[in-house]
Amino acid sequence: MTLIDGKAIAARINEETRASVAALKARGITPGLAVVIVGDDPASHAYVRSKEKTARDIGMHSVKIELPRETTQEELLAQVRRLNADPLIHGILVQSPPPRHIDERVVIGSLDPRKDVDGFHPVNVAKVALGDPDAFVPCTPLGCQRLLLESGIQIAGADVVVLGRSMIVGKPLALLLMNKGRGGDATVTVAHSRTRDLAEVCRRADILVAAIGQPEFVKADMVREGAVVIDVGINRIADPSSPKGARLVGDVAFAEVAAKCSAITPVPGGVGPMTIAMLMHNTVLAAERIGK
Ligand code: GUN
């Protein structure tokens, strides 16, 4: 069984991105990333801190905008408009989910698609569906695809089951893996909570991607012997034996599934660091495109 080391692969990619940032700076362009977070969810704040820190570490201009929970939709839209117009900012990310009184679709629709490094704007969603190379591809699906490519796993012709149909992971990943060309050409099934005979569907997979948001949902009986398993889940569960009283687990019951598959990503240290590496990559792309 191979443990797919997302942390090491992401570190390598970040070094490449650092070189691209240096090359842009030599042309007078410093890639700038703005991360906006509304409210005080601790997990979201932790993600945003790592995004901002990585951006800074690799030499980007990095701005974090923290807004209180009571921020109105109009105030958030005003921030987005200001960032759309800011020539020092090439990438804008609004951390999801916002508080319930904010309509996320309206906020995403207000982003300049050329600065939408999350790939959530309808223009970019459409471009991914079209297989347009100019798309900004959402960072987590892009990170999953890159992990498979870097690990030398055959995607073309493979039976892939994507468990989960979210707009952030499941749907765009299914499109990426079924699109024509490198990193694509798979036979993709999207399964979810309403899928009949879910275990049986999952057992067909050469590559099983778990993005369902349920701790340790995927058990050994859902995985074919020798399959590749990509675990997108990040779930905090109570653990009285740990010093913090809690620990992170994925959407996969790691120990029992690892004993059965040919390769698997750990949580933490699998997909998570790749998401951030792809955000940096997308921000450099945005700066290259806008800077031209
Ligand atoms: N929340 C969880 N994942 C993501 C992501 O990739 N981008 C944003 N903006 N919010 C998220």
C-alpha cells in the first residue's frame, strides 16, 4: 500500500510557484491574493490563516480581510467591488460558507471572473464544463487530479467513483476527470447520499474519491481490493484520549481501508495541502493573465 504524501507533493509545487512568483516580480508584477472571511468559525479561520501564510511565504502580496458576523450582504459586495478594482490584487477568495444571512451565489456572481481563483463564478464553472483551458478550476478538485497525476496513477480509462456532488468538490472533479486529455478520459460515476446500493457502486471504482463530509463514512466493504482512495474529508471528531480532546479524520475509515487499497491519501497531509498549493498556482495564473 502506498501512502500518497500530499504534504510533500504540495511543498514541491509551492517551490515551482515560488519561482513563477519571482519571475513575475522581475517583470514588475507581484501576484496579489485577497482572502475575505466573514464571521468567526474557527475551522474557516484556520484554513484562511494557512492560505494567507503560504501566499506570504512564497513571496506574494497577501491581504486578509476579516469581517464581523453581522456584516451585511451589501457591505460584503462593496468589499468585493473594491478588490475587483484593486490593481495590486489578482486573486480574490471569499471563504465558504458565509453566515446564513448572506446569499453566497450573489457574492460569487459579483467577483471579476478573471480574479476568481476559487473557480466558483458561473463563467469559470461553465469553462470547466466546456473543457476550456482558460478556466479557473476549483482548488480542491484540481489538487485531487494533480495528486493522481504526480503519483503516476492511470486516470484515462479508469472507473472513477466520486462520492459527493458539491459545487466545491464533487461536481467539478467529475467534470475534470471525464474531460478529454491529460488528467481526464476517465469513466466517472457521481454517487451521493441518495444513491441506491452505494457500497456496490463504490466497489466498482478503480479510483474512489470520498467528498461526502461524513467522518469515516467509507468502510472497507465499499472498496475494491487494490483500488486507489482519495480522501477529501476534513472532520473534527471528539477524542478524549488526545490532548486537545478532538482529532481530525477524513471521510474514509483509514485503517481498515488502507489494508485493502493500493494507494491512499492520509488526513491530515493528503488533499488539504494540495488545495492551498493549487490556490497559489491559480493566483499566479491570474497575475500572468491580468499582467499581460
Ligand atoms: N471552504 C472550503 N473549501 C473552500 C475553498 O476551496 N474555497 C473557499 N472559498 N471556501 C472554502
